[in-house]
Amino acid sequence: MGSYRTIRSYVLVAAVSLATAAGCTQKNLSLGDQWIARDRSDLNHTPASLGVPVQSLRQANRSHPIILATSRPTTQPAAFDRNGDGVFFGVAVSGGGSRSANFAAPCMFELEQLGLLQRVDYISSVSGGSLTAAYYCVATPDEWRADIVQRKLTHSFADDALIPMFMPWNWIPLTFSDWDRSDLLADSFQKHVFSRKGKALTFGDLRPDRPRLLINATDLQSGKPFVFSNESFELINSDLSKYPIAYAVTASAAVPVLLHHVTLRDYSTTFKQYVHLIDGGVTDNLGIRTLTDLYDAQRKASKAAGQPEPYPRGAVFIVIDARTEFDAKLSDKSDIGLIDSLATGAGLTSTVLINRASSATLAEIILEHSPDDVTAGTLRKQKEELERRGHIQLKDNAGHPVYVVHFALSRLSDLKDLPFASFHERVNNIETYFNISQTEAYNLHQAAELLVTERYIEPLREIGRWMDSPSPTTAASKSAQK
């Protein structure tokens, strides 16, 4: 037993050494010399669009003084209203590896059955949630089927990234070139999810009849969010339409140490400059911050341009959150090996930090969107209501109704009619790696269905009725009085 643990320790050390030896291959291409022109409005036109200059967001992307000084703001429409219903409808999908991917998918199918997914304007995703969000935004109707989605998202992506690292013929390129473990993971994502007829799917393949896709990563240099969007890529004079979706998903999931950063070349200068991206969960593991900032930025941009209010009926934010409460796998073990100890410690630390950060982010939504005359006591009650019920109806600073639904896997403990006694514990045992068993995926599908039918069905139906109502303000007021 001792020699076996020693071997496992050497394997772990070798894996970490190889994983940190180089940088991820740079895959983005230049837009050419067009960035020098004064009018940069005709550069990137993919469905991954913010519609407003990146620097207008509250947490702006990496500052680039040359670009900001010589370029005009984008002239693309500030607001995107997919169905013309006057409502900003955003869905945020949290991080959490294959657990998040396989929880988000059934949640989205449930929203689709209720007629809500078809009305979503923006999907903002992080890490494992980006697998499902990006696939939905690029899949054809024949490809967006439960059986196909389940097969694709339960692939053992982590094995594809790990096993080649121990093949002797890979040691030299892994050690002395830019090819690394993040490339291996991206290759797996591309092969099993983001390819069609042997061709890699890029941002140019996103479907215009689906929501705008906003994949979130973190700029390693500044620590600020980086959103894969037309506007972000124009800052570095790069062609987003040719960038592989698999690499954006990998950047969003690039947990420091476990994976290497994903590199983008900055083509806005003749000097060799790069942007290094890591896991988007470092700044916001829910992906909701991008949506709320965008809602505010688009409204401000329209007002500054003298245009009508883009979302006169308000907003809907649905957060699909795959975080769990605890890890019960260790309760039956008398001794924990090195790998188990490191993995569990890292997982516990990230879980605690993510839970705290996620709660703080949801609280900020209430604070930032409330009218100026709301009292501190009212704000506290609203925060408590969201935490207790998982949904709330507010008013933004212009008096428009705002619905927030926190669709959280951790709320499974509140349900009474579970499939079997240890179901809650089984779901909490599902790890956030990019490997998942068929049984674990099935349990997540059951959990999503149970949460909808027992916890969220009424608020979701209320949102549907409100959006269909000819007098949404009145309907929202009646709902708030219940």
C-alpha cells in the first residue's frame, strides 16, 4: 500500500510539473490592419455581442489605452431583444465542471418545456456551465435533444487531458512547447462537443436564432473579467468569428494549477503582447455579474444616445447554480491519501469561497438595482427572501419590475419527495472535475426535474404569465403583494 501511494505521489508531481511547464497554444487570428481605421463598427459580427463598448461595463475588461484613444465606440445596436417583448431576459450558468454541465442541461430543457428558454436574450456562462450554454447556442434543433446532449456531456474529458501527459512521446512537446494540458482539454471539447462533420465549430457558427452567448473568463494580469465577445476581441484586433468555441470554454474552466492559462495574441500592436485567461469563476462563479452589468450599460447607452428605453417592461434573471452544500465522500475513509487530500482540500476551499462569493453577488444584485429611496431594512428583507425562497420580484432604479430566480442545486435539501434516502448525499458527492458517471448524470437530471416541479414551477409560470400579460406592470405589482 505504501509503495502504491508513493507512485501516486510521483505521478501527481509529474502532472503538476508538466501542466505548469508551458503556455496554452494561441489560437486567435488577426483582423488585419482594419483596426487603424476610425470606424471600427464593421469588424466582428458574431452573436457573441455585448452591444456596448467593453469599457462601459462596471467591471471593465483589460484596459488598452491605445485602442481606447483611437477607436470609436461600436455602432452595433445597444440592446438585443430576441422576441421584441421589451424584457431583458438573461440566464446565468454557474461553474462546476461536468456537474454543472449536466445539471444545466436538464434545467434548460425544463425551461424550454415551459416556453421560457425560447425567450432568453442572453446566456452568460462560467467553466463547466459554458459547455452546455455554448452547445445550446451552436446546436441545430436536431442536435439539441436530451439523448444527444446527455451522451456528449458525460464524456470523460478529464481523462482525455490527463492520460496523454504520461505517454513518453508527449513529454518533449509538453515540456518545451506551448502545447499543454489546456490544449488537451480543448481538443477533447472540440472532438466530442464542438465539431460538425469533422470541422471545428467557431464563434462564427453560433446560431442567430439563439440567445447571445457570453462566455466568461478572468484576465490573469488584471484579475478582471474577460467576456468572449465582439467588443473584447476588437480591443485586441482579433477575429472572433474564427476562434474555436472549445478554446473559449477551456479558458472559462482553466482552474489555476490544475490547468494552464489560455493565451490570446494581442494584434493591436506590432509588439508581441498577449492576454492570459483563467477560470471565470475567480471573479464570478455564477456568471450573473455580466448580465446585470450589461442590463445597466445598455440602458445607460440608450439614454445617452437619446434613444427610447430598450427594456421598458423590466428584466428577468435566472441563475442556474450547480454548487452543493458539502462533500460526504470522506466520511467512510479512515485514511486519506495525498491525491485525495489535495483534491478534497482544493475542492473544499473553492466550494466555501464560491458559496460566499455567490451569496454576495446575489445580494449586490438587490442593492444595485433598487430605487434610491429603498430603506436598508427593506433591502435586508429582500435578501432574506431570495435566500429563503430562491426567487424574488424587485423593482429597478427606474421602477421597472425585475424577477430573479436562483435555481440552485443546493436547495435539494429542502425537498421532501426524493427518489431514495441517500439521494441528497449522492448528489453532493458529485465532483466538479470534467469526468462524470452515467449514474451521477442521471441523478442530476432527476434533481433538476424535482427542483422545477416542487420548488420553482410557480415562480417560473408567473414569469411566463407576466411576460405574456398586456399590462406587465400591473401583473408584477399583484405578484409582489402575494
